[in-house]
Amino acid sequence: MKFKALYRKFLYNTITKLELEKLMQHFKNESEASLKHEINEVFQSNQNQAKPINEQHLERLRLQIIHKIEKEQAIVVESKRFIIPAYIKVAAVLVLVGLAAYLFYPKTQNINPIEPGKNVALLEISGKKIPLDDKRESEVYKQAGISIIHHKNGSITYHINEGADSTEIVALQTIKTPRGGQYKVTLSDGTKVMLNSASRLYFPAGFRGNTRSIKLDGEAYFEVAHQPKRPFIVDINGMQVKVLGTKFNVSNYPEDKGIKTTLLEGSVAIDYPGNHKTNLLKPNQQALFNKGGLTISDVNTEESAAWTNNLFLFNNVPFDVVMQKLARWYNIEVDYESLPQRNLYVKINRNVEMQKVLEMISLTTDVKFKFEGRKLSIAQ
């Protein structure tokens, strides 16, 4: 039996066990583009049918598949690879049924698109406030031997010239990103810092002495320039991360329930008030510091650093945590009281409109969303 006939039987719940196995095998062997083309043809031919597909049946079918995925995920052993989920056949069916439901269900009213965040920040130096974006290549500051170059890719680079004023060099300055913003900074020692939304970095134009010390609020990804004799120290609300040269991510958002330090390369030491021993992190480990002390665990670092690669990547993450991160990037409000108690698997580009992200979540769950202005809640 051809695919179109099998898929129609699947939608109408008249498919036999043997036919279902054939359909699953087809899902597995065909490319996504090919499947979409075939499904489209089924949809178009169904427009002329006298009997439309029952919406309650489609929704019930989707929920049954969701339940199957969640049940099987509960017995998955820990893996270092990201899973959405590992059961390709079932996931393929879920996506296609979700697409069917979307095409056959009545369309919701059009709403204004909510754009993703962008490269934007505010630099405060020597009493001056300098807005930063990604639209021009220029020297935005030059004084006392300090020059700051602004780049079109949404970043700035610090240069300390010979004979620069020592007082100006060590004076703390800040760069802060708003909700819906991110920015990159290359410090004078060559260290690269990427700030996530609603974050602030305190740092000197240049480093003097035996250490390179900065402060952070929010979240940032670091690629620290290697200087064996001058450790790089990041202070986050009293906790310190000490490194010589490495790649790591630090996050102190409310949903983190503490300070999360995730190491991708190299080695870092975690220090905090009352600590009497050295706590070293190895690559692919994460330290969580809160009132309960310091906990170190093995993690998939891809998820922690995904935002630096323009990705949302959530692997079995609570719904409210996902929405807090989306709210910060898209600068919206969320009615957290309406959110269901469940975990999500999401992998999608951060540069798409928020409606695209919500559509993806809706297609793989039984959740429907609604907007009132810029406030998001769950449709009842």
C-alpha cells in the first residue's frame, strides 16, 4: 500500500498493526523534506473530501503519542548526547500529526510578531554612557591612552596604548545588556566575554597587579586569555571563579536557584566565603553554589553554551524555566501561574520570532498559548 493511503488510514484511526509498522519504516527512511511534500499532497486531496478529519481524534492521537514518548523517556539511561527524543519513529509521527492538527484546526487570529533579541548594550565609562548596537564600525571612545573599537557584529574591543593613564586604566566601568539584548566584549588582555540578556559586567579598561579581576551579574560566556602568572577572577555575588585560561559559562539568573558555573575547556577553581578547600572543576562539569553549599556534577555542556551559538537548547527542562529564558530574550511577560507542571525538549534558533518557538512547543505538546499585548499565558 502506498504512503498516502497508509497515512490517511493513520489519521482516521483505521490503520492495522502491520500497516502501522510499514508507515513507521517509511518515516524512518524518508527525509524530512520528502515527508512534508507527501503530507502536503494528502492535505490538499483531503480538502475535497466530504467527511473532514475529526479534530478530537487528532488531538487524542497526539496526546497518546506524547504519553508514549514521556513514558519511554523515563527509562532512558544518562547520555552525553542531546536527545529530542531518541525514538525517531515516534517523534516523526508526533511532528506530522502536529502539522496535521495545525492545518486542519481553525486558524487563530493574527497577532503582531514578537521579534527576538539583538546585539544591544550600554557602556558606562568615565561618567559617559555610550549606547552600543551592531550597525556601525567606529571608535566609540578614546581618552587617556584607552581606545574602544566598536564592531558591526555586535562587539567592542579594548586597547591600552603606551603611556596610558594608570588611574583611568584601573577605574571600573560597566557594560550592561537589557532584556532582549546580548553583547560581546574583548577585554584588553584578549579575553572574550559574551553577555546574555539582562546582564552586567564590571571591569577595568586594563589589568594591573597579579590578578585580572571582574564582576558579573546575570549570565556570560568566557574564553579567557592564557596568562599563567596572572589568574583571571570572576566575582559573582561573592563567589569567585579563578582561571588561568579556559572556556566556561557562568549564570546567576533567578531560575538557576544559585550560581551555575559550567566548564567547557581547561580548569577552574571555585571559591566562596567560608570555604576551606580548593574546589576544582573538570571539563564537562558544572558547579552549583547556593545556600546549601557547593555541588559539582557531570553535565552536557552543549546545553549551557547553546545560547552563544544562537540556539535555545533545553533537554528535559521544567516548563517555567524554559519560559523564564524565553521571556528574557523576547522581553515579554509570562503568566507563570498558568503553566503546566511538565518538562520540555526544545531545540530551535534564537533568531526566529517568538511565535515560531511557541508553535514548535505546541506541535510537540498539548499546550496552547495566547497573548494579551506582550503578556503570554496558557489558553484554557
